[in-house]
Amino acid sequence: VSFSLTILGSSSALPTSKRFTSAHLLNVDERLYLIDCGEGVQMQLRRFKIRFGKINHIFISHVHGDHILGLFGLLSSFNLLGRKEPLHIFSHHDLQKIISPNLQWLLGECQFPIVYHPVKPSGSELIFEDDKLTVHSIPLKHRIPTVGFLFREKSRMRNIKKEAIEKYELNFGEIVKIKDGADLRTKEGLVVSNNELTDPSFRQRSYAYCSDTAYYESIIPIISGVDLLYHEATFLHKELKRAKDNFHSTALQAATIAEKAKVKKLLIGHYSARYKDVTPLLDEAKNIFPDTEAVEDGDIYNVELSK
Amino acid sequence: VSFSLTILGSSSALPTSKRFTSAHLLNVDERLYLIDCGEGVQMQLRRFKIRFGKINHIFISHVHGDHILGLFGLLSSFNLLGRKEPLHIFSHHDLQKIISPNLQWLLGECQFPIVYHPVKPSGSELIFEDDKLTVHSIPLKHRIPTVGFLFREKSRMRNIKKEAIEKYELNFGEIVKIKDGADLRTKEGLVVSNNELTDPSFRQRSYAYCSDTAYYESIIPIISGVDLLYHEATFLHKELKRAKDNFHSTALQAATIAEKAKVKKLLIGHYSARYKDVTPLLDEAKNIFPDTEAVEDGDIYNVELSK
């Protein structure tokens, strides 16, 4: 069962010859969730051979151009390709005000429903769930209302042991209850504890996307212990003033958040176009939080199943 | 003195992993003219190492997304990079109605003037000139009002012979008049014809951009004899019905126009995404007009100086 993240764009506001603007794609068991949508997302999806017709859910952090301009082309291509499936977009309500007036010239007749789900910029809350995962908002600190997103697998049922099914001649109803955590009461009136009948389920994997944001400790309890944290690191810490002025973070600050939140792995990105080589940003972060990686367009990060 | 065309996008409405949507860049003596502006133009400009801050003139054929979506990101980057120079945009007046309402969220405060020059979709007329060239509109036949563009170098002054300057002891005023085509009247009252004093100037080079359009013979007199003709060839001729229904051309039709207009070289592009390999389109065109090339993103076509 996959839980993997593909980086579609790793640059900040100005793209470079190597880096497109912000966009991530999370694949959870072959269901695709798009997170932010910078210019050229549809080209990146094609380049990385992602069947983007399968995207039904898009999460937008904030309505700056480098996070939303790819929506226009993506919507246009969905329409040209005959999409009928509803497309769900989660974002601040300003996004709808931006997109809607452009649909007429862009699409003519839109063939599929676009369902906007407004996300409040303050207070973390459950904004989406399906049978695979839950998504919570993460209020961030930026020039305009901005939220990150916490994706977490749903708790899985416990794995029943084969030998237990045989030994106790379990029927279907009993199996379902046991997988759900119940103990077994045998015909003889004996109670067999669930631990004896099952193996523990796999851990729920999680991914937190935090971009764009200034250094903001309020997010720490929300993202505590996640497997993967993506935190923007637009500048080196020697550009702290510039980072603060623009409500962005330095690599050192991203690593500090990761360290305080005790996450398993930190990914940094959203680099200022001034850094062609991002090794200095990576080094700065690793100094605080060793398990850091600096993302590049096309990188894939898998979170493996574990108990 | 350069007169060269760079292909920034060769696909039709749907980009592919190899081909971005429509955009060309014409470089005339290091002055850059952008023609159409599909999504991702700014990334292509960077990829092909074009100093795009030098672009002051953009010509838009029509307001379909695959010809204009790159404008948003380009305007945003111009603004972020501190552009102050006016940007001149030549297009149907609908473009301004599309762009203007988006500027507030896209740019905040726009730091540079955007000057819209409305182009009428009927009747070829001079829409722009500077000291390097003239640009005439070419009315095309498409679903919405669409024009192509004819770029032609301005006539150059004749090259005065060194030996003539010495022989007749020409002063500055005389040289200017002779370069402009005048004969010389010597102090002795003798008339020396301009042909004896000068070499002929170079030929005026020309480029015609015709996309998107159905087969439309009315353009032939306008583009007659151009050095380079770009004519869309969205489909193979066996898809003629589909081409007609969508007001596009087949490769055979593009070549027929080239042949009837007696152009020097034909470039085809704007391929339907169904053609990963465009050799069949090229073969079909070459069968009618041998000097055809099928463009790909990043191709550069130079027109050399000749007399």
C-alpha cells in the first residue's frame, strides 16, 4: 500500500530553469491528492508519468500565483479530456473568487462539477476524510491567509492470525469484530484476548505540508511526530531579516520546527531563486535536524509500512 | 544582425511531456518579440537561456488558454524582478478584459505599465513598427477572432563604398543622402548615379506566424514570399473532418498554403497531442512543399542576411 510524495515544484515565487513553483502530489494507495498547483503542474504530471485524470482532490495553501497558476491549465485539460468526475478543491474562499470569473473564457462549458470547500485560516480542523485518510488544516503565518495540510492514514484494522481462524473456527461476523479490536468469547464461555488472535496493525503514516510560512511554533503540536514534514526554507539564516519581512522561513528555522516537533524526516524546499545549488540550505538544516533532505522537482519520497 | 526564431511551445491545446503549448520568440538584432504565450513560457525562456526581461512586446493571436495562460506567470515574474519598462501587448481587445480583473490578486501593485494595443480581427493592417521592423496582422479563420502576425525587417540604407567616399571627398550630409538612395552632384556639376556609389542593401527578412487557423486562402497574398512561414498543422489530412470542425488545419493544407504563397521555408507545429512522433505530419507536408520542417520546443531557426 503506497504512501508516497512526488515533488512537482520546489521553487519559491520565481521558477528557475530546473525548478517549477510549488506543487506536491501525495499518492495514498493509488489515490492521488494534489497539494498546491504552481504554473506548469500539468506538464510536470505528464513528465513524471502521473495519470492526472485520477486527481479528484486539490488542496491549496494560499492564493499567491506561484501556488495556484497551474489550476487554469489543469482545469482546461480536464475539460478537453472529457472529465465528468467532480473535482474537489480545498482552500481559502478567495480561491473561488479568483477562479470562477475566468471559467467562461477558459473552458467555455465546464463539463465537470468543481466543488469548492472553503478552509478557515485559523484553528486546525478536519477538512476532509475518505476511507484512506484524514486531512487537517494547519494554520500558518504568511502575508495572506495560509494553511498547511496534515495528511494521516486512517487507523487500520488489526491483522487476524490464520491459525486463530482455524483454531477457534471463527465465522465471518466474529472475524470482523476481532479485526476491529474485540476479544473472543468462545462457545465454552472462555474469553480469548484480542492480542492473542491478531497482529498489531501497521502504523498510520502521515505527511505535513507547511508552506508558505514564517517561523511559527504554534504548528508544532499539530505536526508532532509526523513521518514526513515538508517545511519551506526559502532563505539561509543569514537572510533572516528578508525572511521575516516576507513571512518566509530560513533553513535553520525549518529544522528547528522539525526538531521541536520530533518528526521523523524533514523535507525542505520553496527555495529562493538565488540558490541554484541548495547544499548550503541543506547543510544549515542538517546541523539542527540531521534527517533532512532538500527536495528537487521529480523527487519521490516513500513512507514504508511499519508496525 | 540576427533574425532568429525560437520555438517555446509546439503543442496544441493539450501539452505533452515533451511539448509545451503555443509560444514563439523572434529575435531581431537582439530585440525580443514574444508571439503567443502558452502556460510555462517563463520556464521555457529560462530553459533556453533567453534574457526575458528584454521582452517589451508581446503579440497574442487569440484568447484561447493554450495561447495566453503563460501571461499570468510572466507578468508576475516581471513584477517580482522589479520591471519598470512598459510592456506592450498586441491582441484582440478581449485579452485586456481577461487579464485586467486578475492583476490585483496576481501582482498586488503592478510596478510597470501594461499597454494594450487592440488588434482588429479583420483586414490586414500595420499594428506596430519600430526602427527594426514592421508587424502586420493576418486575419485567420478560427472559432474565435484570431490573427496571425507578419514580421518584416525595415528596408535598410544602402551600403556606401569606401572608395567613393575618398574619391569624391564626401561630407557627412552627402553620405547620409547617398545611403538613402540619392545620386551625387559633384562641384563640377557632374551627376554620379547612386548605383556607382553604393552596394545594394540586404534583403528585408520576414516571418509569418499563422496559428490557429482553418485552411484559409485569403492569407496567401499577405504572406506571399516570406522567408519563414509558421502554419499550424494540428492534424493529418485523414482527420480533415476533425480539423474542419475545430477550425484547424491539416499538414497537407499548411503545405498547400506555403506552396501557393511561394514562401521560402515552411515550419509546421501546433500538433494534436495524439501525435507523439510527428514524422507522418512532416512527410505529408513535404510531399506538397519540400522545404518544410516540423518544429519542436527549443528549435532555433535563423534567417541569414542575403542580397
